[in-house]
Amino acid sequence: MILSTCGLICDECAFYGKECGGCRNVKGKIFWALDMMPNQTCPLYHCAVNERGYADCGDCSELPCKTFLEMKDPSSTDEEHRQGIIDRTARLKSMPN
């Protein structure tokens, strides 16, 4: 299983291996961030890895933080978003340090 910095399972993503090489491999400069973010980097990756020096969001005591909660896939429902946060947070917290 390949896990992103924010706890998504890369192997299960339709974009992985096509538009996306995985945030860890591209240092947070994932395809959607190149067009949408001022520094062209995923805000979660930027915060966790670039600013705080963590391996992933699971190392942060603020998980899930405001940014984590606000970053919603526009194609998901509110319920899917809430469940995704629960699942991703659990995945990250269960990873060995």
C-alpha cells in the first residue's frame, strides 16, 4: 500500500500512475496543485513536510487540522468527506513512526 502524506491510499486512486506520481515522489507538486495553488504544492504536504519537517500529517498533534478538514474533493458528498477524514486520520495514526 502506497500512502500519501495526508493518508490517501495512492494505489486506489484513479489518477495514480497517470496524472499523479504520488505526493511523496513529486514532493507535493501534484497535478491539481500545479494549477490551483500559489506555490504549486499541495497545502497539506507543504505544511507537514516542507514547513514542519514531518514525514506526513500523522506526525502532527493537530491532525485533523483546519486545512485537512477544509480540503474537500468537490466530487464527494459531505458524508463521504467526513468519513474520508476519519479513515485517513486512523490510517495515519496507525502508521509506525
